[in-house]
Amino acid sequence: MASLAVAPTPISKLRLHSDLFTDILIIGAGPAGSACARVLAQAGLQVLLVDQHPPGRDKTCGDGLIPDAHQALARLGLLDEVMRRAQPVSHVGCIGPRGGRIDVPGSLAVLPRRELDALLLTAAQDAGARFEQARFETPLEANGRVIGGRLKQGDQVLDVHARWVVLATGAVPRALTAAGMCERHTPSGVALRGYVKAPAMVGRITALEVVWDKAVRPGYGWIFPAPDGHFNIGVGVTDSHRDLGGGKGAKKDVNLRAIFDAFVAKYPPAAELMRVGALVGDLKGAPLRCTLTGAKWTRPGLIVTGEAAGSTYSFTGEGIGKAMETGMLAADAILAHGDDDTAARAAYEAALTALKPKFDLYERANRVNAHPWLADLLIWRAKKSPRLLKRMSGVLNETSNPGNLVSLKGLSRLFFE
């Protein structure tokens, strides 16, 4: 990971009286945008962070913080504060169609995105970034380079000039399209989640439970214990749309509500949770953009980061850690190369290219969701093989290859480990 220190060729620091000029304009105050803003503001740059939603909005997510999220939060200096608020978890419980289970150890936690995003935004502001609620309309351009963004705040339209614009606008492609960066308008996947308050289930569901079954194919179900007697329950499908070419796609025959109902009916702890608990709010759905595909990563003056760039893992749908990581990589590239547009873009694209093989392996592992019997096989062998269990833990900690577990070679190795 690059140093936070400003390189010998730092970006110019504008300190004009008008609010219409800033060093960095970041669109989107989720994990990627706030992480990027904090790093840049800590380095002394003038950062304007905008989001069309007010702080503390709800965000559909599984809320799981796996080891890559812990590492990103540690670099931001926020891990201890997050863990004081989060529900710590020591294992991922993998449950197969036949009811077999294996608990994979890892450094894990759960914190609702409403709280996490608010904490990250506050941390960015504490570092010196300014936040405004406004909607991004279109980039400002001059001589083939993005030089800012046109924002709408209420009835007022503002043109904000910046040395760099960072798009961290999540899975909805409107801003990507407006900026000319969208290569695929349909999502990679979709998810549906709800919160259930069930104090009676505290201590009974203690792991991040992930469930595979024919009833929820081609996806998976989950139950994650959250703070204060709450549970995050949901289903996800990370292969929900077929590619029609030209950036277009069509949704497959996927009914998330039907898959959710099937999950609750099939998995007894889910049925009990819904029976003894109280649903807090409505079930909410959201798109996913996975595998670092679907958008251009850069153009002159502009960087795309976080889920807008596809930073969510296929197979698991986890994306908080990689969103923060890519946001910080964008900040690193700007700090290292400043006004050298070509060098900054090349550095950022090289960093994402280095990450891409890992995302591709998760894409390969996504076959477990389509063929749940593979989960049964992995669980059966992991119960008999400490070495395989260690490899599965390594997948969580990003020291093992998830795709190899379900490759033909990997499946044959299962019988000899």
C-alpha cells in the first residue's frame, strides 16, 4: 500500500475564496468516497465530498466486515472505533443443502451500513474534508479533460471546478453514464435484506451464517448477528443478469422475494428468527456491481472507484473492504502524481489491474451458488481435513485462492487433503 506522504510532485493546493473551486471533488459518500476523502484531506488537500442523500441514510447491505475491511479500517485509523460499535464475530458458518456445516475462523464483525457510513463520513470531515448534500449532474470538461462537476442542490445548479473528480457513486449507474464511464448498465447481481430484532436469538446465531440450497439457487441466504439483539437476514444472487452486449443486459428469471421466502422456509434458524423476532422496517433490495467490470476506471481528470468500478466480490457479494481499498488507491495515485494526469491514471489502473485476478477467482468460485452440491462437498471434506479448513480460512483472509477450491483440479485434490 502506498504511503500517505505527499510525493515530491504534489497536486497544487487551491485556496480560493469561492466555494466553487476545490482540489478534489468526490461524488459519493459511501465507504469508497469517504475513505478517499479522508486520505486526501489528511495529506492537506482541499476536498469537497458530495452525496445526493443526507448523512446516515440506510443502505441495503449484508453489513459484514471481513478481514479486508478490517485492514482498510486499520489503515484509516478507524478500526478500534468501528469495533467498539460493531458486533464481533469469530467464524463464518457455511451450511450446505444437506444440512452439513463447517465454521471457518476469521477476523469478522457486523455493523449496519447506516452507522458505518456515518462514521466514515465523520472521519473524513474530521480530517478536513467538506461535505455537501448535492446531486451530480454532469462533468465539466475543457480540452478533453474533466475539470469539475455540475451539481444540483435543491433548485440551485452549481459548477464546481476541481483538479480531480472521483466518482464513488455505488452500483446505480446514473452518474457513471452521465460521466461517460458506464460500460454495462445492468448490475452483476442483486440482493434483498431485512433487519430483525430478536433478543431471544442472541447467543444462538453467533456466526456469519451463509446457506446454500437448491431452494435459493442460483444464490445463497445469510443471517448475520448485528449489535443490540438485531440480525441482518437476506438473500443474494451474484449472476442475476445475462449480457446482451453493448453494455446492455436482461434480468434472468430471478425473484428475490420468492428466493427469500424459500430461504426462510428451508432453513430452520431463519424460520425461527422470523417467527420470534420483529421485522424492523421493510425488506429492501439493491443491485451489485462485481469483479471490477462494467465501467471505465479513468479518463483525463476523473477516477472511478468503489462499487461504481465493480469492487464487490462475486460469489460472496462482499464489497465494503474492497470499496475502501480502491478509494484509498485512488487517493494514493493522486497524492503520488498530483497534476501529472497520465501518471496518476496509470498508477491507479495498475493498482486495480493487480487486484483483478483476485476478483476473477471469486467469479470462478461463484459456481457454488449455481451448483449448491459443491458446498456439500467442500463442507464434507473440510470436516475431515484441517488442511482444507485452513485453506478456507485463507480465502477469508485473502491468503488462499477461492477459485481453486472449485476448479476441476481443486475438486480432485479434495479427496487427498
